[in-house]
Amino acid sequence: MMNRNRSGISPVMATVILVAIAIVIAIAVAFWATGLVGIFTRFEKIEIIAAVPDGTGHIELKVKNTGSSSATIDDIYVNGVPLGLAGVTFTSDGDKLDATNAPSQDTCPNNGPCTLQPGQDIVIDVAGPGGGAAWAPGVTYEVAVHTASGKTYPAAVLIP
């Protein structure tokens, strides 16, 4: 036997409930999407803050990661030629330049790749232009930092 005297939920209430559910789902999707956007929009950006001869026959580069993801320095280029990391020293205290937020020596071993987290800076000491040569006085060299992602960040250094 059916009870026809009882009425169901009114159409207005059904509409209000459906709209409320749709709004809650839309807000949840928006928060989820912004989380994904944050993950996929991270970028690497290295800035060479200073590049100077240090007076001991080496060149010092003060390098800072101003991007939003970590950056791994895997090579140094001199005038477009890969130098490698042999003879390259990563330090927080150079002869002329000092880093303010340097990574540990474990993260940046000498003669090995150096990973900078966002906001970290380091001083890179380059002994020579490669091939056992010394820096020639009066010559401007292009010294570039190369990262594992394939980007190159150059700076010009005039040897006095």
C-alpha cells in the first residue's frame, strides 16, 4: 500500500542542496588544481652576483639560486669551452667574495657538482681557463656556470 499523503522534498530545497554540493566540489577542485600548478611552475634561475679576479691568479664567482627549485652546477665554461669541475672550488669564504647562505660541503664537494637550494649562494673559485694555462692580463673572459638542466649563466671578467 502506497502512502500518497506524504510529500517528498520540495523542488526548491532539492535545487539548494545540489547547488551547495556543486560549490563544495568546485572549491575542492580549485584547491587541488592550485596545488598542481605550484608543483609544475617551479623554475631554476641562477644569478651571478659578482665575478672578480681575486688577486691570487684565480677568478671568483658569487652565484645565487633565485629560482623556486634547486639547481645543480655541473660544469664551468670559459669562453664557451667546458672546463669541467677539476680545479674548481666551492666555498662560502673566498679571497674577495663571501657567501651569506651557503650549502654544506657535503652538498657542494670540491671538484664535484654543487646543488643550490632556492635562496642559497656560494663562491666558486676557478683556478684557470683550462689546459694548464693562466689567466692573461688585459683579457676579458666569459666565465659561465652550467647547470644539470642544461642552462648556462655567463659573466664577463676582465683580468687586470
